[in-house]
Amino acid sequence: MTAPLGRVLIIAGSDSGGGAGVQADIKAATLLGGHAATAITAITVQNTLGVHGVHPLPLDLIEAQARAVLDDIGADAIKTGMLGSAQTVETVAALLDTTSAPVVVDPVMIAKGGHPLLEDRAVAAVRDLMIPRAALLTPNAPEAETLTGLTVVDLDGQRRAGEALLALGAKAVLMKGGHVPGETVIDLLLTASGETLLEGPRIETRSTHGTGCTLASACAAGIAQGWSTEVAVARAWAYVAEAIRRAPGLGGGHGPLDHAWPVREAR
């Protein structure tokens, strides 16, 4: 069954290396049949070896980009990624209140190489302003620990943290398990109606840069196309797993995924 075109507005930072950020977001949404538009929050200087600089954009410019998209093209879903500061979180939260589009919130805090991408004082703003507006929240274990104060080292920890995030107002939480030890990686989707486990063998690779951005945008594309949260997440999960398996091994550090694998598969 072919999904309809879904319009996804991505509010996130740019990654000059093309593995994460809006570059990964655009690739994921496009390869899954959606239309990706962007409001860039910051320009980063980075490659597979790490983040070498972060340059936030003015708040009025971030808002103007998003407003231009919403007023003309519109959006069937919105995905937020790197926001950086409490002021940016506040600006984006106010913008979200002007649209009824469901929001996928990826609470980006730290880059793959360890560089902080969210100010400490902005964590409370994410907790108070973004989580209650999330149709789907996609934290990894360290992000969930920061947001909830709970320890996440196993599936029970993922479940407890996910339930706490639901209690904070998120309509659904995808607790990612990549940072949880074990030969099997388990992502746990929690909604008001129950939970879904998505699990597979851990892939030993250094090419995992942008995995979180890619997964969240792939979920947003599915939601924009009208799929249920459960179906959108399952499709996104399968897409990302294959993108990791087919990663081209670019660069000398944490390399990008193979976002375009469906194109080659179709040939």
C-alpha cells in the first residue's frame, strides 16, 4: 500500500557532515515518501569526528522560517530536534500552539561525539514546554534519565522512565534502547493504550551518527501520511535498522547511515 504524501516541517539544527540534523531529517522524510520543509535553529560545524562549532540563529529568523512554511505549504506533522537554548524552546513552543499538526519531539541534548547541544538551563524548558506538546517523544536512555531523574539501564528502567514521561504530558513515548547494554536492542513504544516492543540484534558498527534524528523524522513522515503512531514507529524502526546495516562507512569517526537504501533496493 502506498502512503500519501505527508508534509513534515522540521525544526532543528544543520549538520555540515550530512549525517544528522536537518540533513538526516530531510533524507529520512523524503525516502519514506514525505515532503520535508525546514526551520533551521542553528548551524553546526561538524563531521564524523565531532562537533567543532555551534552557531545559533536569531529567534525571529527561526520563527520566520517556520511561519513561512506553515502559512503557505502547511504541515501534516512537525518534528523538532536540536533547539539549544531555553529561549529557542520557548519560541518553538509558542509556534506549535498556532497549529494543530501533531509534533514529534526528539529531545536532542548531546551529539554522538559528546558535544552538548542543549544548555543545562534549557532542560527544564524542554520538560515543561515540549513534552506536553508531543504527540510522540523519542528520548534515548541518557535523555530520559535527564528528563525524569530515573536510571535507565534495562527494559524495566525504560518502562518506568517512559511512564514518567507520559505522566508529564506526552501522548506517546518511544524509549530508544541503543544506550542500554545487551546483545539485543529494544525500543519500547508506550501509549495510553499499551506498549509495543521493537527489538533486534545489536549491530556492531561505528556508523550510528544521526540515528536519533533519522528515526524521529521517519516517525514524523509516517504520522504526516496518516498512519497510526504504532504503524509509523514500526515502519521507521525497520527503515533505520536497515540504514544502519547498510551504512557506507564514511569518515574516520561516527559515520552516517545509508538513508537512501530504499532507492537502491527498488532498482
